[in-house]
Amino acid sequence: MMKLIYAWATGLVFGLGIAISGMMNPAKVLNFFDIAGTWDLSLAFVMGGAVAVTFIGYRLVWRRATPLFEDRFQVPNSNVIDARLVGGSALFGIGWGIAGFCPGAAIPALGMGRWEVALFLGAVGLGLALARILKGQSILPRSASA
């Protein structure tokens, strides 16, 4: 139960941060990329703040032997930069630049009731499902397909 409460609280703090910073507004994001026009540097400050908080948070978390609610830390075990990583990163960046949303900001933006947000998240979901199908994996979550 505590795991769910902490997950909910973490999502709430993240969503509030996205809302307060204005990153639920795709125009803020798109203006960051418009260097020759209506350039808005606020996204850089939001990212800088997020990096600083994450840096401090990781320093505190890695002092523990295990996470609070798991047996072990879930960390990537590969540092290979391959075509899948570069291609996925490029698709993420292109989608972010076109839509003005990343999935993290789009989820709290659902509360604004805009159809564009739902369309964007639907496209993200379809893209994730297509990637799993192309890899020969089930599109169902691991717990449901196991």
C-alpha cells in the first residue's frame, strides 16, 4: 500500500511541476526550438532544475543498499550506443518538436481536456505497441502475459 501512495505522491509532484513550469503548454516547448523567432528559454531552466534535483536525489538514493520498495535497484546493464537507441532518440526528439509534448508532460496535460493531448498519447501508445510487435514481444504488460 505504501508503494502505491509513494508512487501517487511522486506523480502528483511531477505533474504539479510540469503544470507550474508551463510545460503542459506545447507552445512553450515549441517556442524553445524557435531560436530565430519567438525563442523562450524557460524550458532550459526547467531542464536545468530537473537535472540538479536528479543529481542530488541519486546521490542520496545510491547511499542505500536497496530501494525502499524493491529487492534491488533496476538499472540499465548496457552502455552500447546502437542504431535502435539513436533511432529511438531521434524519433522521440522529432515527435517532441512536432507536437510540443513529451509523454511525461502530456500525461498531466490530459487534465486540460484537449483532444490533441489524447491524440498524442494514443500515437505514443500505438508506437510502443508497434515496436513490441516488431520485436516479437507481446503488447500486453509482462505481469498479464506471464
